[in-house]
Amino acid sequence: MEALMFNSHSGYLEGVLRGFKAGLITQSQYSNLTQCETIDDFRMQLAATDYGNFLANETPPISTSTIADRATNKLVDEFNYIRSNSVQPLTKFLDYMT
């Protein structure tokens, strides 16, 4: 019976999390990022991934602190989205994490 109710409580959130997991940088993409010599090369390589749009509104030259701030903001926004769409007991656990 518990399996029947899973989708009504956690199905949407599981789909969202699977989408986030699919958007993670792969080993080959990470290897390409480590070989970049300039920030512009890094930005161009990153644009081909799911993380490309969070630097779209930044004007060159981009500092490393700007990249770190934008990446942190993206992570926090995704975490807050997950927390706001979760149900108990996951909501309580995510609240403890913050």
C-alpha cells in the first residue's frame, strides 16, 4: 500500500531530483573545464552544460569570486525549491540541514 501512495507524496520531487542529477557535470566536461586557460574559456565550456545560464548576465571580465557566488546562489535556490516542495519527514530533515 505504501508504494501506491509514493507518487502522490514524493513523485514530483523525485522527478525534480533526477533532473538535477542528470544536469551534473560529467567527467569529460570536468576534464574540459580543468584544461581552460582563461576565465572566458571556462565560461564558454560551462555554457555547454546545465550550469551555463547562471553566468549569462555577467559582463566580461568575470572574476572567480563572481563565479563562486553565482554557483552558490544556484545551489541555494535549488535546495530551497526542493525544501519548499517536500513533505514530512523530508521537510523536517531539510530544515535541520539549514
